[in-house]
Amino acid sequence: MDSRRFRFGLFAFDASNGELRREGALVHLQAQPARVLSQLISRAGEVVSREELRQAIWGDETFVNFERGLNVCIAQIRTALGDDSVSPRFVRTVPRLGYQFIAPVELLTGTIQEPTAQPVAPRSHPWRVVALSCAALLLAAVAIGVYWRQVAASPRTPVMVAVVRFDNETGDADLDRISDGLTDTVVEQLTRLSQDRFRVIGNASVLRLPRDQRDLSAIASTLHAQFIVLGQVQRNGSQTRVLAHLIRMPDQTHVWVIRVDKPLDDALAFQSSAAQQIASEFSSRLIAAADGKNLPPAPNN
């Protein structure tokens, strides 16, 4: 196991335990994405192929759909770092090759220094002690009041959003990868824009079932989702069309529908642009739902 520690930007990463910290504060990152990040950081500046990552993370004994698993890992890493696939600061996608960690990396040595003991302050006058005590009590009362107002204002149960695999309705099997990549990018962008007001589920097996086996009620019940995102990739003359639906459960009401028509000249640019537009419009409505506000009606497309 790699025992090195790295620093890049505002972040520090401990490869021995997979801990990612931003200015000392722990950033949540699951074990598998942490292992992928470790591989990329340890070879910063190099292009690490998808096959090399498969061997390092999954090995030869696992024959799962590692392509999707790796896409989800990269999406979670970008979310944790606040990175963007279009204008990356940390992880760059190299089409048909792999990924490259592009930020400057510093190898840390030694251990984290404990705070040094402060000298004992001289004894204060009694009136000063009383004044400081009163000020401390006042600040504590204000802090408690703010905390309880935040607790009262925040929803007790987070809004859960399940993103179903987008359907390739073009009849062209070569576009399956575009549909899958678009799904993963929508998950990434929604997570990035959530502001911790809603949670996104995008890798559950029930979300990957073929359309003829799909049951929205079962998805909502299994994943405790209040909203489901559905999408289709279609042909529209010389352009490729993406339809995305935000559906409220359990009544299966359409909250919002987005149509994106773009030429498919650059697959990554197409996925990123369409996903950003979908996530931007959906996230504002999901945040409103999390705050208990009324949502505008869906447009008539």
C-alpha cells in the first residue's frame, strides 16, 4: 500500500488510508474513487490508461462492467475536488487513452505537527474574568440559537434523486457509449450543483435495467427517491437530440422537460454541454423542492 502523502492546491491526500482533505477538513470520498485518485496523483503529469486503472483497481479476477465503474469513480473524484470535465484543474480526460492528473503535486514528508502548548496567561483581574465569562455565555447562546434555526429550516429527510440510464433510441449501437457517458455526466453535474440540498443516485443496478424491464415505482421504492431523471438520445436530421425528464414520485408527474439539439462532432463536448444544461435546470427545481417551495409547471414541448 502506498504510504505517501501529497498536496495539490488546497487539498492534501493520504494514499495510505485514502483520506482527502481540503484545508484540513475531511472531504468524503469512497474507497474505490480514492484508489483511482491515488493512482492518478502518484503518476501526476502522465496519462494513465483505463486498462492500467482496471488492473490496479479491479485486477484480472473481476469481470464486472469496469467501464461504468471507472466513469462513476472519475465523476465522484471531480465532485470531491470541485473539478469540471470541460475546464479541468485537476483531472483531464484524454480521449480514447485515459486520464491525466494535471495539477502540480507536492510530496509531503514527516508527520503532522501537533499544536504546541501555549504559555499560561497571567492571572486576570476578577472583573475581567467575569466580563469574559459573560461574553462567552452570550456567544454560546447566539450560536445555539443560530444552530436551532438552521435545524428547523432544513428538511429532516434529504431529497433523493435517481438518474436512470439514458436510452439510445437512434438504432445505432455506436451511440450506446454516448448515452452511458451522458448519464454519468448528468450524475456528476447534478451532484456538483446540489449544494448539499439533495442527494443523487446514479449507479444502482435497478437504474441500469433495459427499458422494457423498468418500473419507476420499484425504482422510487427501492432507492427511496422522490424524483427520477429519465432521458433519451435520438436522431434529429444532422443533429443529435437529447430529451431529459424530471419526474416527481410517486405520482409520476413531469416537473420539467428539457430538449437539447446539437451536432455530434465531439462526443465529450456534446456530453458535457448537454449534461450541464440538464443539471442546471433540474438542480434549481430540486433545490426548490428540498426547500418546500412550489415548482413551476413543465413547458409544453
